[in-house]
Amino acid sequence: MRMALGNFPLLVEGNQPMPALSRRTNELGTENAFVVLAEVNELQRRGKNIISFCIGQPDFPTPANIQDAAIRAIRDGKHGYTPSAGIVELREAVARDIAKRRGITVSPDDVVVAAGAKPFIAYSILSVTDYGAGDEVIYPNPGFPIYESQVRAQGAVPVPIPLHEARGFNFDPDELEARITPKTRLLILNSPHNPTGGVISRPAMAAIADILRRHPQVWVFADEIYSRLVYEGDFVSITQFDDMQERTIICDGASKTWAMTGWRLGYAVNKTLAPVFSRWVTNTESCASQISQWAALEAISGPQDAADEMRKQFLERRNLIVKLLNQVPGVSSQNPGGAFYVWPNVTEACALVGAKDSEEFRARLLNEAGVAVLSDIHFGPRVPNEGQHIRFSYAASRQAIEQGVARMAEFIRANSRAKGKVAT
Ligand SMILES: Cc1ncc(COP(=O)(O)O)c(C=O)c1O
């Protein structure tokens, strides 16, 4: 027999219930992208042709010079544990690179390396909030689902801040100020943003910094994992504004810039928290894979041609998919400034095909048209008055983009004809 307990099933043997799980465990969410991926895999297993735009990772191989560095590390016997904060060579390279690209000063002592950027979301919340103390964390909605999941699991209070299409998927600074209380401990920023592709402009970031100066109790987690995938203008980091660097945890990594998602290598920068993060790493992972650390050293300090070329291709694909989506009946898409996501508004398309919301639209698009995307509810509760959205990851070939969007257009046309509505 199975009984639901939070997100997890509770097993009961005869009349004997199993020992309970923690509240923390029951608050732990997930990335629903993985649920959709399971659906996609099942359909593909049954022989259905699916074009997938679900996955948030580059579709390129890791550049050859980085692969070679990893093989060299293996051959040179780099097999053991490293210091928890990471090898000195990599911490120096990260410090130099983060400093150069943001125009700030960073010491290698302020850098900690871990198995991806993701662990630092948990480490940061764990380090600045206390369980059940009413400590509040503000994070973007829609947003990367791990933010809310970790806030809840660590017993802090989730305070989502809505992003608005009319602001290029930024939040309204006044709405930020209205959410800050004496209990606010952490503000999570993510620019370029998953899932919208939105970028926080320099004036918008300046407005955020102005507000934060009035609230010195607030730490900032700057999720800058897409910092190298900005398509118009320079990348803007909150750390570039007066008084912000000391209280900001910069989080970046190798996954998206050098197509290294499976290598698990990310880093965080903050002078005060570096020793704290280092201790968390000692308590959890011991250290990031030594092989991946040497590979990341090559990624950061070796030639950047491959990373630049990937960025160029993402930009071409962004231009293509935005153009094509805006020709689809009932669909309108902004031109997102970064990452490899596009977040079209499908409110009208839902009405045309008779879908009650973006999630029903997504499920039908998958089952009837063979196009896999994620819907807005996979990234937090839908923001009122903002309409229905779906997410395409355009880390997919040009051909997949052309065919996938054509299938979607045909699905909408065919279903709106059937419903007696005219799709133009
Ligand atoms: C916004 C955001 N932050 C963090 C991560 C995690 O990246 P990593 O692979 O370095 O753990 C992702 C990955 O999808 C992401 O989209």
C-alpha cells in the first residue's frame, strides 16, 4: 500500500507504517523538467518521433582542448582528493576570470569550487538562514525551481517576486522594496535568466543596488551561470555597483559556457562566505572531481574560440526561433537577451486550440504534434495577469528549430480550424 506524504510515497507494510521522513524531505521539490523528460523518453521508446526543446544544456561536445586536459589529468595521476575549496591553480584562474569579466577585484581565497553551480544554491541558503526562524528569501518567479525547493527544504520562508513581460521579464524594483522585511536574509538574482532568457539591464541593476543599500541585512545570491551568453551589450553583475560585492555571492561555472554540464564543476565567490562554503563542501562532497577541476582550468585559461563559437551559434538560433515563433498563430515572443531559452506568450494559441492553460497546451503539443517543451508551471506558480507561457530551450539544431516550430504552427492551425476559429 502507498500513502502520499508530501512529495514522497510512504510505504506501509501490513499495518506497520514505516518510520517517518523529515519535514525537510517532504518540502524538497524537484526540477519538473525531469518529469517531462520521462514522458518524452517513454513516447520515443514507443517509436514516436519527438522534437525536444526541453533540455537546459548546450548540445555541443565539450571542446577538444578541455577533453585533452582531463585525459592528461587522468594520465598524470590526478586521482585523489583536493582541498575542499579546490586546487589553487583553478581558484587563481577563476579569480582572474571573474575579476576581468566584471571589472572587480577578486582574491583566489574568496573562491570555492564544487560539483556544479547548483550546490551553492543550497550552501548559500544554509549559510544565511536558520530552519524555522522565519528567515525570508526573495527569488524570481518564474525561476529555476531549485531556488524555491531549497528555500522550503531548509526551513526558510519563500518570497517569490513576479517577473513581468512588459519589463523584459524583469521585476519591478518597487515590488522588490515592498517584499523586503527585517527578516529578509537573501535575494536571489539570475541574469541572464532561466526560463525567460531575460537580462537585467544596467539601469535596472542600479535600481536594485539602490534598494539594497537601504537594507544591509540582505545577502545577494547572483546566479551568473549564463554570464557568457549575453547577446546585446555587456554582461552586468550586481557586484559592479558600490557596496554590493561584499554582500554578494557570485555563482558561475563551467556547465553552460564550455558545454560541461556532466563534468559537474561550478564555483562561488565571496570573501566572508568562502571559508563557510569550503566547510560545507568538506561536509558533503569533500571536493569537486579533481579531473574536472584540471579540465575547468584549461576551459578558463585556454583558448576561448570554441566558447565564442557556441555563443555565436546560440545567437543565430535565438534569432531564428524568435522570428519563426512570431509567425505562429496566437504566439508572440520577445527577443530574449541571454541564455538559450525563449519564453513565448501562448495565451491566444491556447484559446485557438481550446486548451485551458499552458500546461494542457504543452501536453497536447507533445502528444499530438511531437514537440516537447516545458510550461510556465514548471518554474513556479503562474504569475497573475501575465498570461500563459511555454519554454523552448534552443540548444537544438537549426533543423530541429525549423521543424519543431512548423509542427507547432500546423497543430494550432489544424485545431483552430476544427474549432471553427480562424488561425492566421
Ligand atoms: C539558473 C541556473 N542556475 C544554476 C544551474 C545549475 O548549473 P550547474 O550545472 O553548474 O549545476 C542551472 C542549470 O540549469 C540554471 O539554469
